[in-house]
Amino acid sequence: MSQLANAIRFLSADAVQKANSGHPGAPMGMAEMAEVLWTRYLNHNPANPKFYNRDRFVLSNGHASMILYSLLHLTGYNVSIEDLKNFRQLHSKTPGHPEYGYTDGVETTTGPLGQGIANAVGMALAEKILAAEFNKDGLDIVDHYTYVFLGDGCLMEGVSHEACSLAGTLGLGKLIVLYDDNNISIDGKVDGWFTEDIPQRFGSYGWHVVPNVNGHDTAAIQMAIDAARAETGKPSIICCKTLIGKGAATKEGSHKTHGAPLGADEIEATRKHLGWPYAAFEVPQEVYEGWDAKEKGAQLENEWNKRFAEYQSRFPEEAAEFIRRMDKELPKDFEAFVQTALKEVCDKAETIATRKASQNSIEILAKVLPEFVGGSADLTPSNLTDWSESKAVTAENGGNYVHYGVREFGMGAIMNGLALHGGVRPFGGTFLMFSEYQRNALRMAALMKTNPIFVFTHDSIGLGEDGPTHQPVEQTATLRLIPNMAVWRPCDTAESLVAWAEAVKAADHPSSLIFSRQNLKFLQRNNRQLDNIQRGGYVISEAQGAAEAVIIATGSEVELALNAQAVLAGEGIAVRVVSMPSTNVFDRQDAAYQASVLPHNLPRVAVEAGVTDGWYKYVGLNGKVVGIDRFGESAPAELLFKEFGLTIKNVADTVKSVL
């Protein structure tokens, strides 16, 4: 075993031992894989971790984080030996699992197994799309690989099947996976619960497979990577047979090395066993020199800069557009464009389903956002996520629309990878009910502060006869509970366009846009009301006279609230109606604005076709909520709204009960 690989082994073992927490086994077992990939193939620049044309490296088995932190330290990133000593400590650069935004060189947050490989599919897909759009006349300014390490756990998770199946179909030839096939998970040898033939599985996906590679033989690993890089039409998986905890004096090959420190005595014995005479966290200068990637990285970036300079001189508009998109900047005058479009939408005053209003918004925004990459989990005609200039991505061609198939979780995780790569702005649709399948990908987007746009249609019992399996009840409320997620449920075409525009402008959070299947009436507003939509909640209809109560509503229930307001006015009861398309955004407004919309002295009633608990935050314990706290039924929509009390009479009676 080389000293380069042993440096990874001991930095990993020492850091886990000092933290008294972590996973030393996988870093020790994958050390040769890392040595070959990072010293002989990976194109990156430690001095500029955001170099546009860098290869992306994803550690999908994120519990092995110390291998990544060791690599970043050894190759010259801003990860010091003190950072390694602070592994798993509060506010350190080296948290227990790699976290995007904490550590230079970490391309995505991994830990929930299977999602890293799915993110990597998104990154490779972004490379394919951008290369097809921007590369010209032999000037390939987008030309890089996405490399992945993963283990048995990633391949057991269903999301890996969803993503890898699609990767094969789309022919993502720049995606290369190195599989740490050590036959071990937390419970022990996986023979009792994971016996599928991985080479056959990936062969059936349409992948190029390199089986039975000795994962501790650097020459064999190099030959396998060469073979993978030579196959340009298919993604590749290299099945590396390894021993978990490789090199450990007595624990090599044992599941006991998976998720616990080796122990001081075992580490000392391992130093003698491997001939590593150095103290904890000590690395000799010659080993640092063997790993150092700063000079090579600077040369790689300089070569690319020269190529890009030629590209700029020949294709100045394309070059400027590429930089804008990779820097995640909006087009100039985007805000003015949206305001003009909003005026046109209001002039049309269309009564249509908000899913159609969403499609109209996409059509409008796509005129100035060529970075849009849309898609749907096999529901394009229902989600209406395509537009006139959308073009399907295929194995043969780039494009801007992904047919994800029935792969909701995979879609969400791939979208996260697209967003992380940069240069594209992903959105993808499914039914709101099936946000449940996407849930952890949604959470990961919010955790990473990335900005994909999740489109959810068929937002309530209003979808009718499909019944309770397809009727969302708790989904909107639980999406609102995800920290750093903006959730919009617009009531008409105007709010739909604003919701889309706000989602596009979001730089540090994802957005969930929730739309109706049924037609919703366009509601007239003055300019001040239009301006206030983007504040998440606003007075859409003032009381006739001194207000005695406030009705808060979202989506399809805003029209219901306005009708109840009219009935109450006929009875001499003056009520204000507030549309709150985004509770998350409204909560970020200052206290004075919030009080101007929801005066403290007025009783409140909230109306939404979903669970009621979250609304007591706004109506208080003395207010009431008209909603749904049980599962739906299969029947025509108009009968269901009556069945569940979402009627003008019930809303009006509820308001009277709080006066």
C-alpha cells in the first residue's frame, strides 16, 4: 500500500478517534480508489473551488466524509489540519457528513444514502445540456466529468435505481461511478439482505460496467477508469472489490470499523502494521508533495481561460450568456419585464386553473430565461410544465425538458444536482400528493440553500373522483414546515405569475409552487395590491365599513372567502379578506406590515382545503379554521367541497361564531 493512500487512512482514523465519533472503515477501504482518481484524473483547482469547468466529485456514501476532508486537505484546499482535528465539532468546516457551503470543494450535501448519486446524475445532465448549447467549432468550454464514490447502502436505496435508470436512458457518458463493493453495512455482511447482481443490474440500465476490479490495486483501478472514460455514450460503473477498514491491524474487513472509532490501541497497532511512523495528524512533506494539486489545477484553469478567451472573441454573446448563467445572475431588467408581463396578465383577466396559469407563466418567463430546464414525473399533460420552446433531452441530443418518468424522488434529487452544477435553472412537476415521494430531496434542497423550483398541481380535494389516495390534505402544511422552503399557493393568474417570478429570484432557497386542477376566477386588484402579492399576504378586499373580522385564505379558497364576505356584508357584518399565497414569505415581513394586514384587535378565520393546525398561528386560540382534518373521498369536486364544509354558508357562519 502506498504512503499516499496511507495518509488518507491515518488522517481518517485519527480524526474519528479524536472526535470519538464517525466512520473510519470506508475511508480506509477506498483509499486506493481516491489516490488513483484524485492524483491521475480529477481536473480541479484547489485555489478556485468554483472553477467552471472542474470535474465534479460526489461522495455519495457521505458517512465516509473523512476521506473527502482528507483529500481536500492533502490536495491544497482551504481545509487545514486544525479543521481535521475539529471533525464533527460545532461550527467546524468538517461536519459529520459533507455539507455544501461549509467546506470548499464539497459539491453537495450527502449522508441520506442514494441521493448523492442522484445529485451526480443531475450534474452530469447539466454538463450534457450546457455542452450541447454552448460548445462550438471545437471550442469545448463545457467539457468535464462527474465522478462518484458510493457503497452498498446507496445501491439499496430506491432513489439510486430511479436516477441510474434515467442516466442510462439519457446516455450520460461523462458520469463515472466507483462502487465500494465491500459487502459490509452496519448490521454486518450484506449477504442476508443485499444479493442482487450489481453488474447485471447496471447493464440492464444501459450502463457500461467494469466488474470485479481489485479496489486496492492502483494499476487495476487506473485501467478501469481508462475504460470508463473511453466509453463516451454510456455512464460507467466500476465495481471495486474492497475490504472495509483496509490496513487495520486486527479489524480489517469487519463491520466494527463501519461506524465507530478503531480505538487507540488498534490505531497504534495499525501504524506498526503499515509502517507509518508518524504521530496523529502528522503527514510527511513528501506525501504532501505527492498529493498537492495546486500547480496542476492552476495550469488546468489557465488552459481553459485561454480557450474561453478565444471563445469570447468569436462568440461574444454566447460567452456573456454563459458567464451570466454560471454566476447565477438574472437577466438585466428582469424585474421590469415581470411587471410588464403582470400588467398584461391582469388585462387578460383569465378564469383558468392555476396549473394553466403556471404554464402561461413559464411561457412568459422562458422568453428571458434560456437557463430553464423543466420536466415532470410522467405528468406533463397534467402538470403543464412544458412550453412552446421546450425540447426533450435525449441520449442523442441536449434540450431543456426532462421526461423523468414515474420517478418523483429521483426527479427531486436530480433537480438538486442540476441546481448545484449551475448554468441551468431546474423545475419539475408532479401531483401535490406525491411530494411525499420527493420529501427528502425537498428537505435537502432547503438544507443546501439551493434554488430548484418544485411544481405541484392537483392541490386539494378539488381533483375529485381520483379519491383520497390522490387528494392532498396535509401536504401543503408540511411543506411549509420545512425550514428555508418558500411555499406558494396562488389564487389566480396574477398571483401565479408573481409566485413564479419570486421563485426565479430566489437565490438561497428552493420554492414549492402549488396549483389547482379546477378553474379559479381572476380577481381584480389595484397597483398597491399587486405590489403586495410578493410580500406573501395582503388585503385583497377591504371591509365595507369598519372591519369586524378578518378572513384569511389561499388558493381556490380565496374566491370562497370573497363570496362569504359578500354574504356577510348583506347581513351588515363588515369583514376584511386577506389572500396569503405564501405564509413563509409573509412571516419574513416586518411586524408593522403584518399588523397592517392582520390587525391584532380583530378576530380571524382561516380557510384552506387542508389540515387546520398550522393556521392557529394566524387566527389564535380564539379564532377558527375552516379546513379538512381527515382524508378525502372519491366524488365530483363540487360535492366534496360541500361534504367537507368548504361552502359560503359555512365560512360565513364560522365568521359569525367568532364575533
